[in-house]
Amino acid sequence: MPEPAEHPAYPVGLRLSGRRVVVIGGGQVAQRRLPALVAAGADVVLVSPSATPSVEAMAEAGEIRWTRRRYEEGDLAESWYVLVATGDTEANARASAEAERSRIWCVRSDDAEAATAWTPATGRSEGVTVAVLTGRDPRRSAAVRDAIVEGLREGSIAAPHVRARTPSVALVGGGPGDPDLITVRGRRLLAEADVVIADRLGPRDLLDELPPHVEVIDAAKIPYGRFMAQEAINNALVEHAKAGRSVVRLKGGDPYVFGRGMEEAQALAEAGIPCTVVPGISSSISVPSAAGIPVTHRGVAHEFTVVSGHVAPDDPRSLVDWQSLARLRGTLVILMGVDKIGAIAAALVSHGKDPATRVALVQEGTTAAQRRVDATLATVAETVRAEEVRPPAVIVVGDVVGVGVPTLP
Ligand SMILES: C[S@@+](CC[C@H](N)C(=O)[O-])C[C@H]1O[C@@H](n2cnc3c(N)ncnc32)[C@H](O)[C@@H]1O
């Protein structure tokens, strides 16, 4: 008969909700394990004379109960599971002996061999829990776990839902353009899509990576006939979803920052189609940042305001209060403002802004074609003409333009 330790561990998923779990010792091990126990809904009792500040904060927040003393015989009564993790080997041995006598599964941080349970390396991705045990090689367990979770997140490990799919659409904020700047969730949904309706802005490189069966539709090229272009996009989303396809609407930046995302969400709601919205990194912050400009900086700007410059300040359709903006001391970030920057700069100056106020234009931020052009309110109109600055560009107005340091791309 082989030694018991030679048998592989038997994996199981404990349902700890409302069940008493005792953790002995409030150090680093407890700090790492407690969040998952709390997330599992366990009724956690910590027994320890001291605890790390994070563990202490969990007790103060009422997430765990804390008995501030050393372990004593009988502490494990009524518990379903115990984690023994003090720096005192003798106390650990006594606690694990009590667990053994009481038939309570016991993890021991100091002696895996004496333990009756091992903690796997775990990770989660969209409803899938991955737990990896590799005997006594925790680094390997963590590496395998990371590879699986990463694969699930980015879609390189296919984990399709087997249950029949209900029609649905994901409005995905793709970030400013660099394919690395989409969120993990956005990338995974993209990998699972049957149809992708994409804008001109955003991480278009990712479209090349999609498998051939995925239908990629350029939103700008959807014929709109008697509809407005946006209506035609809304209709396309509804029709593809109704045909049972998994649809991703890939948008630049964040769907709700000058992205008309809510119009699409409303159209889908009207058609009774469930919609999920994945926030994205907006160009309003990320493009200045990629060009070395912090939109706030201690002692320089305590606010930043993001406005659309797609209509001139004297246009009756403008909803922007340029007079108030001219009075603000903070940073002004203007999207869609390249064409109207002359009129915008003139309006700001006429309302009292210093003509020497610094301005930076960052064109095609976070892409290989990124370039930054600096000017002042007095010179920006001429600079844009002379330097041939073209949309898309983010325009930053304010003293923060002067505070950056060079950073790596
Ligand atoms: C219709 S708005 C969409 C904004 C987007 N939803 C966001 O959160 O970034 C388009 C404007 O965003 C800005 N923009 C978006 N991506 C950009 C980029 N990579 N570089 C510079 N400007 C960008 C430009 O001002 C462009 O005209």
C-alpha cells in the first residue's frame, strides 16, 4: 500500500456561505487567504493576538470576527474548515491536532505534510473558477493558474457557453487605439463575438486577429438610406442580435464619452435586447497621458473639464459655456476640436483667458502615428494650419501642458 501522501489530493469546491471557518494567526498568510473566504460568504473567526493592518481593517469593517488572543483548545468547535497560520509551530501543531480529532479539514501554512487540506492556486474569469494543485510546487500551481485565467480572459482558451445563447449585444469601449489599452473584459467579449461593428477610432488592430468566421462591419459604411447614420447602426445591432448572433459594438475610448453609447443602449432596450456595457479608457485622459501630459498635477490643476469642440462657440447648437470655462483655473480638454480650434481659442481669450495659456494638440494618441504639437491660445490656430494637425486629436489647454517629463512609449 503506498504512503497516503503519494495519492493525489481530491479536489472539491467548498460551499462555505454562512459556515464557520476559523483562521488561527493574523499575519501575511491570513491576509492573503481571508478575502477569498469572505467572498465565499464564510462566517470567519480570526484567532490571533495581533494582525496586519489589512486584516485589522477587515475586522473593523465587520467582514470577519476577531478574537484577540492566542489559540486555545476548543477554538475550532462548530467550525467546518480551519486555516492554521501562526508563526508558532507548537501552536500550529496543537490546533491541527484539534482539527484532526474533530474531523475538520485543516490547512497548515507551516507544514503541508501535516495538513489535511491544501489551498489550490485559484483564479476567476466570468463565472469560471480555476483551481490548480501541483503537489508541493506552489509556483507551478500559480503559473498554470495564470496561464488558464489569462487564456480565458483574452479568449485564447475557448470556453463557450453550452446553453442556448439569448440574443445580446456588448457595447465595448476599446480605449484610445493601442490594442493593449482595451480592457480584459472587452478583449474577451471580442474574442467570443460572431459580429463586430467597429468605429474608425479605437483598437482597429484587434480586428485583424479575429477568426475568419467573424463578420466585421465598419460602422461608417453601414448604408443608411432614409435613416440617420446612427439609426442605421442601431438597426444593425438589433437585427444581428435578433438573428441569434453574439454582437460586439466596438467603440473608441469609453462608450459614454461623446460616444453615443446610450443611444445604442436605448435602441436595444426598446427592441427588448439585453445589452452589456464595457467601460473603456477614454482618449480625454489617456491621450494626454500618452503624450506626457497629466490632466491634473499637484499645485497646478485641481480640476479638469472635458468638452466637445465639434461646434463653434457662437453656434446656437453649442451647449458649452465657454465664458465660464475661460474663468476656470484648471485644465480644459477638448475633443473633436481641431476644425474649430481658432474660434474656440478666440472665445476663451475674449472671455478673459490669458493668450499665453499653453495648449497641446495630441494627434492619433497611443498609436504608432502619435504626434504632439505645442502652442498657446494666441498661436494655436496658425500652428494647427502650419503643422497640418488633423483629427483625431485631443487638445489640452492649461498649465499642465508644461509640467510633463519624458516617458517611455
Ligand atoms: C466621437 S469622440 C469619441 C471619444 C471616445 N468615446 C473617448 O472616450 O475617447 C472622437 C474624438 O475623440 C478624440 N480621440 C479619440 N481617440 C483619439 C486618439 N487616439 N488620439 C487623439 N484623439 C482621439 C478626438 O478628439 C476625436 O475627435
